Amino acid sequence: MALSHIKNFASNESGAVTVDWVVLTAALVGLGLAVMSVVSGGVENLSTDIGQSLADTDPLSDPFTDNVVFTDTE
């Protein structure tokens, strides 16, 4: 009787799909972490530049005074 339970357990493949999904999910999480570690430096620099630009901006001044005016030369 115990031998038939062991043979039944060994031939049962219902958990194989779960193992596949666990491996695939772990691979996707690892890929996401790798992408995040590569991109995080650039995002941090960009956010620092944006923050500094916003800190240097005077909200009471006209933002269009430094713009170049193009005239028609014809």
C-alpha cells in the first residue's frame, strides 16, 4: 500500500506547472531589479537637475524675458 502511494506521488505532475511559474516570476523580478539598478542613477541625476532648476526659478519674474525673438528677414 505504501509503495502505491509513493509511485502515485512520483508520477503526479500537478506541481510542475507551479514550479515553472515560480521560476518565471523570480526571473521577472530579477530582471526588474536589474533594470531599476541601471536606470536609477540617471533618474536620480535628472530629478536633481529638475529640482535645482525649480529652486532657481523666481515665480514673480516673467519667464519669457530671456527668450529670443525671431524676426522675419525677408
